[in-house]
Amino acid sequence: MFKKMMKSFPYALHGIMYALRTQVNFRFHITAAVLALLLSFYLQISTVELLFVLNAIFLVLAAELFNTAVEKTVDLCTSEICPLAQVAKNVAAGAVLTAALFSVITGVVIFIPRIVMLWR
């Protein structure tokens, strides 16, 4: 079982690399994640707060990957304009937006009070 699981990792990494190469929004979220982590260490947030930041980061990245999978699957199934295909793409994009909003709220709650304290 472990060997079979280890064989699947290259496929997953190929998927992540595909998203990095082709998806502008995925690259944006990776950049935002790096900045959030740097800010986390600079502001010396607690372990629990860091876990919330990491949760927000990975939620957004996973949502972006699912969104890309849905978009490519829909594109594979139909090249015509189809209302149901558009619904699938819109719902997947909505999932990314929801995750991104959670990420922004998490950042505001954790970072803003500390940044305000730095200015005092």
C-alpha cells in the first residue's frame, strides 16, 4: 500500500506544477502565501495563529487546484457554450472566492492588531 501511495506523488506534483505554469491566479496565491508567512514570522504570531494562517493558505491553494481541474474537465467535455458547463465553472470559481475571503478575514484578524501595535 505504501509503495502504491508513493507512486501517486509524482502525479500530484505534476498537477501542482501545471497549475504553477499555467494559472495566473495560482501564482498570485502562492505569492500571497509567501508574504503571509513572512509577515507571520516577522510579527511572531502564536502557534495557533500560524495554524490558522496555514489553514487559510492551503484552503485557497486546494480550491484553486480544484477550480483548475473543473475548468479543464469541462473544457474536455465540451467546446460549445453550454449553460451547465458555465455553472460548473462559476461554482468552482465561487469556491475559490469563498476560500480567499476566509483567508483575508483570517489575515485581518491576526495581522491588523499587531501591525497597529507596531505603529504606536
